[in-house]
Amino acid sequence: MKRPSCDGKYVAITPEGFDAAKDLGVTLSELGCSFQAHLQNVQALVLQDITPKLKRGKVASLYILGYKQFTTGINLRPVLPRQRDTVGFLCNFSRSSSIE
């Protein structure tokens, strides 16, 4: 995390735990950006891809959960084995056990 030092210059610091991060006002967005930057640095050092190539773009998943703006992420929905069968079973079960 970057925070201003006593002379006004920004320095990189690493909180030692949850309480330290809370005291510094570290946000989830800041942690995510920091992780992404570290991952890119490691990938540049090893000179090969360390993550799979996935299509990236604007996603609405956090917006749907209450975040106030769209974010950039992986444009891929997980596909579960037998997903169609599972959803069909749950729909049928829901219809047969609904209370009127």
C-alpha cells in the first residue's frame, strides 16, 4: 500500500495484519489493485504467463451485489458439470415443494 511519509513523499508499506490494515484505512479495491500489480511484476520476472489467458472487460457481478459502479474483470461465467441437469432439478423441486 502507498501512504505519505512525514516528508510528504509516498512510500510502500505492508500492513502486518487485519488490524494494521484497518488502522491504515486500506480498502478492498486497493488490495485488489495491489495484488494485480504484484502478479504482473512476478509474471514479468519469470518471463512466462502464470495465469490463463481469459477475456477481460466490464463485468456487473459486483454491481449486482451492491457496488455502485461496473468494474473490470474476467468476462467468464463458470460452467459446472451437468449444470443444465442441476438447474432443471432445482426448478422442478422448487415447483413441487412451493407453499401456497
